[in-house]
Amino acid sequence: MDHVRLVRSDLAFSAYTFDHQIVIPTYNLDLLQDVRLQFWGEPSQQHTTYGVYPVDIKFNLGGVDLTKWIHEEILNKIAARAASSDEYNSGMQEKLNIARQMGAAYGNPNIDEEEEVVERLANLANPGALLTQFGERKDFGWGGAFHPFNHLFKSIQIPPISLAKVLEAHNAANPQNELSPLDTPTMRISTGPLGTVATGVDLAAGRLVILAELRFHNTLKDEFERIENELNDLRDQILIELQLINDAVGPNGDFAFALTDLETEIQTIKDDSADTLAELKSQSQQLSALKTAVSELKTAVGRL
């Protein structure tokens, strides 16, 4: 399993804070495989902009605006999730219920207006079609509360996006300006294009929660796989040897044939021994008869 480090940041935007930096840890960058991101908007907690959500969030890496490719990845994940519309509607209802409970403390005291916004957005069904940018306030309820951006990865439960995949898409479209988190480990996140100051309905306000899941290659995994492969090879070799032994001692194996040959040879020796013994017995009988004849001859000669 790869090593995983989780980094959570809560970034607040205000009149003098238009962007923030997210630094990818610089240790073991050669082992860094991917950074998986989740992010969504939260309301401002500052008195002058209380309840206002962020607008037009941009992601910049190495001086390059990656928002387009991140946006495309988000839209693909929303489209691939059949439950995304229901989850979006559920998230809006949850925020609406909170607004009802807060009463006068909620930014817009006219809750009926908020209910109309939720009903209108719910009828549009597809949250991806509404997500033209990361955060928008106009036509999305008080402070932009009901914009799909503020429901990503919470109510709309899409999986994290892969920074490696985003960079792959960018690099394919820009082969002369390829990016890598190894070369540019700092990401700048801004409200509106980097280096600009928005006013009016798009003024800098609200908060962005971002979760970064850093995945580092586990070198122990390589060593484990090497040992596992060696053990598997040894196991296979043992099984081959055992099969050879099994075949050899089987009814048609070399041991069986050798035993049969040995039994045949022993039987041949037994048969030859029996024949030899019978011949010796016959010769013994002949010798005995010859001795008897000689004795009778001696007796006859003595009588003369």
C-alpha cells in the first residue's frame, strides 16, 4: 500500500486577501505519485460579509491557470454519477432547513425567496450544467449558498480529482509548457483571476475548504513484491519436483518399471538356481550309483 498524507486547509478570502498558497511537501518528491483534491465553498465568518460564499475560484500551478482542466474533470465526475442531481437537491434542502432554523440570524430574512431559488434550481436537475465556474452568487440564493460548487464532495459525493490526471490533460494540450508538481510544488488559489481585485457581487469573501491527499510510493512495497516473487518461484519449483517424484513412483513411473525389472531378475535367478539344484541332485544320484557299482566290483575281484 502507498503512503498517504492528508492535508486540510480552510482558506478565507476578504477585501485584502485575494489568494492563498497550498504547498506540496518537498520531501520525497521523487516518490510522489499523485495529489488527489477535494474542495468546496463555505460561508464567510467575517462580520461585514457574514454568510457570503466564495466566487470564481481559480487554481494556479507554476504560473499556469489549471482551472479549465480541473473544471472539466469535475464535470466528468458529476456526469458519471447518476445520483448527483438527487444529492445536489438534498444538499440545498439541508441548507434551506438551516436557514429556517436560523431565522433572523440568516443573511436573508425572507426565507420564501430562498425556497423559490431552491425550487427553481431543483427543477433544472443537472448540477453540472449550473457549474459554469467554481462559485457564483447571483441567482443562487443569499451569498451564493445554493451554487453547486458549495456542494461538491459533500452533498454531491463525487470521488477526489487526480492532480496527475489534470496535469496529463494540460500537458497533452500544451506540450511546450508541461507542468509537474515536482517542479512547481506550490499551488496558488485565488478568488477571480490571479492578480485581480473583484468588486460588487463578486467581491472577495467566503471560505474554501480544500483536502489534499498526497500519495507517495512505498519502496517497501517493491521489496515485498520481490520477496513474494522469489517465494512464488520457489513454490513452483518445489511443485515441479514433487510432480516428478509422484510421476516416478506412480504405476507407470520409472520406479515401477525398475521394480518390475528387479522382480523379473530375481525370479530368473530363482529359476536358474532350481535347475542347478536339480542337476546337482541328479549328478549326486549318479555318483552314488557309481560308488555302489565300484564296491560290488571290488567284492567280486576279492572272491577270485
